[in-house]
Amino acid sequence: MQEQYERIEAYLDGTLPEPERKAFEAELEGDKTLAAEVELHRRVHRTLGNASEWAFRQNLEAISEAYEAPAENGKPGNRSALRLLLGILILIIVASLLYYFFMPAPDAEPVEPPAIEQPAPSPTAPEEVPKEEAVEETTTPTAPEDTPIANIPPDQPNPALEALVAASPLSSTYELAAEARLSNQNFTLEGEMLSAQYEEGKSMTLTLFDNQPGNYPDAPLHTGEIQVMEIDEDAPIAFAAKKAYFLDYEATLDLPAGLYYYVIRVDGEAEALWVGKMER
Amino acid sequence: MRPADEHYINAIRNNDRKGLQQLYQEFLPRISAFIRKNGGRDADAKDVFQDALIVIFKKVQEADFQLTSGFYTLLYGICRNLWGNRLQKKSGNEVSIPEDYKYTGEAGLSQLLEQQEEEQLFWDAFRQLGQDCQQLLQWFFAKVKMAEIAERMEYSSVGYAKKRKFQCKEQLIQRVKADARYSELMNK
């Protein structure tokens, strides 16, 4: 078997001496199994012998591994920290209950019954927003139990909008990809859209928000209409039934440093098509 | 070509680590969203994304390559096709994305996509080998001489290196043959 492999390899390399090569080719003519084996070796060598593709793949694999590393390192770490906190909390509660119910408490000695609720705030404390950082908005009289929405630092991600960014494109009818940039005061947005449903002239709008949780979706910083241009119909790029469009938007905006989110909508659709973010 | 698109194409053409990292940051989340919406997981998205970049890598090596669309349109179109093909093979009619998923752009691209699917069979089999076999075969396929391989692998003799090469290649070939895609490939 090893000899057979070496013979095939020498044949593919062109190093098989002439008489042997002719004999081998004659054998190939009459032996379909051998011919299939040689073909398989040829394809394997051609694929796995491509040095530049090898280097490219190795680079991609390294990047791919590094890309998932933060998510994987972060999540279990957070989870185990949460588990530890929960464990401590449960332990404290159980210990308190045991103490409360089973410790003989002589009437003469006033023993302070440990407050069961007391340990509870400590594990949750890091997640609570300090009172002095709370927004000075007044809660509506109809919902006095609502806690005020806290301000967050201007560069901190807004979780609700981040989820939409990660899920974008949000519509399968209007497949959209866009990118916005802010250079000095020049805001530009470029995007592409594939859709069989888009009617020419239908208005598409861009709405810009800062990162503050209380401002989305009711308090945009800026709104404007996006220019939509159909990409040349003769261009070879197109999905069978869909047309391709180029989206363009420019505006002059004076924004302080921070994280901003932009939302793209089309008239007649309740849901946003795309939510992106940019930093200033 | 827009400057950002040119930047991405150059990153692929030159195998530029930093540029490729930016590509992952910028586009993988969007491709993941698409794959998740169509019955896949993030791991599938990574595979499809990587394979799509390899298709583009091959495409940009062509002397007459010209990007006739936006870069993301091209990337997204290739990912759609690759994932559509895999869905059809994997789950028959149970899960499917719309019939119009076929990306018809870029001359010669459909041939490259087909080639990519074929070659993936060999790469998948190769990845299943042990580390020493992978290393040995990598050098062998790169046409490094067996004497040099024996030295690099710290084998006692060239004869032993040849024997190991045969054993590793045999494992590779058997794994390829055991894959359901093999019979499909050889019947083409």
C-alpha cells in the first residue's frame, strides 16, 4: 500500500521514469478504481498544497479564535461570579433561618433576631445605580413605583440598542447594511440594500440617538431623509428577484464625544430595518 | 471602489492580519444575524464567514478582478449561497431559505463557490488528523524533501519519515472517503 501511494505521488509529481509512467498510464486505462484513487490524490494535493491559501487559512483561524475569546472568557467569568454571589446569599439566608428557628433564646437574654432581608442587598448592591447618579426626572404620578432611568457615561453601550445592532439587518424584506462615520462635524452614512419590495420614491429615514437609555426611541438627536439610488440594473450583482440600492446621507452635526446609534426605517414599515452605532 | 471596500479587499489580498481582524469585527456579527435567522448557530456563521473570505481570497488573486458591487454585498451574497447550499444538504427540505438566495453576481464566482464546497471536504478531513500528522503533511504537500521533514520532525531516519507520511496520508484519504460528500464529488 505504501508503495502504491509513492507510485501515485511520483506519477502526479512527474518524477516517475518514462517506462514506468507508460505502464502506469496503461494500468489506469483499464482500472477504474485505481484511476479514481489517482484523481483523489490529485485533488488532495492540489487543495492542501496551496501555500498561500494555507497561510491565509491559518491567519483566519487565529483571528477567529481570538474573536471568540473575549465572549467566552467574559461570559463564564460573569456567570461564575454570579453563582458565587447567589451561593453566598443562599448560605446567609439558610444560616439566618437556622439560627432564628433553632437557637435556644432564653427570655431573659434579649437576642436580636437577625433580619432575613439584611444580607440581600449586599450581593445586588454592585448592580444598583447610586442614588446621586440617578436622573432628576420625576416619575409619572400614575406609576410611582417606577425607578427613574439612570444616566450612563456617554461612551457606555446602551444594552437595548446594542441588541438591535447585533441583530441587524432586522428585516428580511429589506436586506440592508450600512455604515456611518463622523469626521469633525461631517456625518456620512453609506449603505446598500437588496429588496424586491422597495418602491421607488418611498421615503427612508435616518434617526440618530445618543446612548442614554431614556432617549430611545422618543428623543432623537437628529432625523433626516436618506437618498436612495438604484444600482445600475445591468450590473452583474443582483439576487434573482431583488434590486440593489445604494443609500447615502450627509449632514453637519456638532456632537460631543460619545457613543451614538443610528436607526434606518422605511415608510410603511413598523419595524426598523437597521440599527448601527458609531463613536465620536 | 469606495476606500473602505478597497481597504477590505487589500486586507484579503495581502493576508493582512490587522485588516482581517477589522473585517471580522465589522461584518461577522451581521452574517451571524443572518445565519441565526435561517436555522444556524454562531459556529456555523464563523465557518461560513471564513469560507466566504477564502472564496474572495481566491477571487482577488485573479489578474482581472474588479469589485463590481459594494464589498459587503459581495460578502453577504457569498455567505447566503454557502449557507443555502449547506442547509439544503444538511436538512433536506426541513429548513430552507427563499429560492432567490442564489447570488448570481461576479463572473466565475459560482465556479469558485462550487470548488470551495469540494475543497472543504479535504480541509475538514485534514483538521481531524493529529497535530503531528497535520504538521508532517503540511510540509509534504508544500514539497519539502523527506530528509528535511525527518530532521524537522526529529525522526530517526528518512525511511521512518516516509512511513509516517504514508500512515498520515492514509488516515486523511480514509477520512475523505468516509465522508458523504466524497461520492458526490467523485461522480461529478
